[in-house]
Amino acid sequence: MRLTEEDVRRVADLANLALSDSEISRMAKDLDGILGHMDKLNELDTTGIEPMAQVLFDAGETATLREDRERPTLSNADAVANAPSTSGGYYKVPKVIER
């Protein structure tokens, strides 16, 4: 699949990103390379390979997962304590959708 600069402009517009012409050109090249790599991966024969439920392996003692356990949640005051702006116990954020 060939990704064009027009495709990148459309996606950037949908994501509300202001990209320069040089950034669009670079992104088109980079994204086209990624999609090309994905096409190569799709050519691999995966017959007989079982799907993985997760990418972790049975590592026993060395596993990096912690045991799930119930803990008290943060209070509302603690949750917003470091926020630059709050109102009524909620975060206040600037409006980001201009269209």
C-alpha cells in the first residue's frame, strides 16, 4: 500500500495536527515504511501457530506482575490535589476542540 502526502494531510487534519510540509513528507515516508513492513509480516505463514492470549510467558518467580489485591482508592481531594486548576472537585482543562 502506498501512502500519499494527501493521506497524511487528511489524518493530520482529523487529529487536529498542524504539520509543516517537511513534516508531512517525512511522515508519509515513515508511515509508508511501517505499512510496508506490516505487509511483509502478513506474508508469513502462521499455520499451526496458536494465538497468544498475552505476550507474557510463564516466568514463575521472575514475573514482573504483581498480585491483584483490593486497596482503598484515592479521595477526590487527593486525586485533584496537584491539578493546576479545579472546580467542584473536578479537573478544569482548556477547551481543545476549536472546530
